[in-house]
Amino acid sequence: MTCMRLNEGRICILVDGSPFCLVCPSLFIDSFESMDDYCTKPYYATFIRWLKYFAFLLAVGLPGLYLALVMFHPEAFTLKLLLNLYVSEEATPFPLAVEMTLLVIMFEIMREAGIRLPKSVGGAVSIVGGLIVGDAAVKSGLISVPLLIVVGITATSAFVIPQLDQQISILRLVFILAGSTAGLFGIAVCAVLFTANVCAMNEMSVSYLAPVLPFDKQRAGSALFRRSFHTYAEKQETVEDYRGTNNE
């Protein structure tokens, strides 16, 4: 990936003692690309890229959306599903928002513990800890099964985009707070503020959402589709192209 970024005209910074490379300017779409995309067929790489975008939305917004629908908009569920959710939540002693927040925080604690421990035991501790704690919490009636499923899907989706794990962890809590206090209206307001903040970000006179914002029809396709190598050979995207589009 470093060679590809250099070929695009980016600046790559190597720091002694660190196994990572800093790329300037960094774009939002870079987090959803990997070298595996260029080792497979274009249609499969495009499918995986769309899957990563969907996983990002799930990791950030699913817990808050679940709280908003259950607490403020129960009519969105079918009657049978709503009755199952009611029975599950009636047996728990804490409010739904408190359960969700505690469960997400516990997951972050176990994930951080798995990262800090040696690799030989880190993965095993996080997996075994999650299974034991989750199973014990459900059997003791502290949390409901649907809530555990939602957090499990959210946690799994977050692992798909490891480059944005820090942002996802904070945004997830923000959307949980918005969904538990104002329902879908809070989710919408939070999404608008998040989008406005991302649109205002720029680095080295290059928009963080380039080439989607400002929109460039020819280059925006690379954010959603992995083009063939013949297309890349015909025209190479450089950082000067992004600057020129941004200035316009």
C-alpha cells in the first residue's frame, strides 16, 4: 500500500522503531481499501468494499438505532418480534440504555485487554472472556439476549475496519446517547453533525472525503468500485488532481 500511495503522489513518513507508515494526506476511502483488493477479481473486490461500508454503518449506528426503535418507535417491529423483545427486557433489572452502555464498555475493556496481552493468549482471553461473561450475564438476567446479539454484531462489524476502530468506539457511544434520549430524531441530528464535521476536515489542502467531496465523477468511482488494471494504467490519480478539484 505504501508504494501505491507514493505512486499516487502522497507523502509517506517512516518513523524509526514503528512498524507503521504515515500517509499524507489521509483520505476517508483509504480505510476501506487494502492490498487484498488488488489480488482478487474486480467484482469480488467491489463486493468486499461495499461490505466494509455496510459494516462501518453497523458498527457505528446499530446500537443507537436499536435503542431508538425499541424505546421510542416500537411500531417499527412486527407484533411477534415486539412481544419477544418485551419479554426479554422485562426480566432485566436495568433500563435498556444502561444495559447497552455497560455491555459496550465491557466489550471495549475485553478488546483492550486482548490487545495488551501477549499474542499467544490475547485472542483466547478476549474470546473466552466474552463467551463466559455474556453467557453468565444472560443466565443471571442482567442483560437480554437480543441486546447481546446486537452488541455482538456491532463488535464483529468493527473488526472489519481496524483503521477506524478509535473513531468507531467513540461514535458508537455518541449514537447510543442520541438514540436513547431523542429516538430517531436524535440519530438523524447526530448523523448530520457527524457528516458536517467530516465534510469540513481537510489535510494539506485536500478534502478528507476526496474525491467524493468535492465530487469528481471520474475519480469518485474508485471509492465504491475496484477498477481493472487497464483503467489504472490509462490514468493515474495524484494528489495534485485532488488539490485542483478542491480549489475549484
